[in-house]
Amino acid sequence: MPLFEFDCVECGEPFEKLVRNSSAEIVCPACGSSQVKKKLSTFASKIAGSGSSLSTSAVSAPTCSPGGL
């Protein structure tokens, strides 16, 4: 069941709604108006192996001294 985002034309309230049927009437939960605009939504996905969010400035390079360890 898709989740859609809407803006109410009457009161300006943004809201989300689970929509089972594309012909279902959507009403604003704040004011009850049926004059709503569907917002363009994007989704986020996670790619496997990209779980680290360390920035390069937070990681220091190892230091080596002359002559080894």
C-alpha cells in the first residue's frame, strides 16, 4: 500500500496518507477539505556496503617513523 504526501489547498497543512485505491477521495485530517495537492515524493535507498558515513577529515592517516616498528 503506497504512502503519499499531500498539501491541503485550504489550510496549507502537509500530511501523509496510505492510499489503497487511486480513486479514493483524500481529505485533509486538519480541516476536512478534499481540495488537496499530491506532492512529488522521493525515496531513499541504502546500497549494500555503504554503511559507513565517516568523513575523510575525521580519519587520520597512520604515521610511520624511520626505521620501522
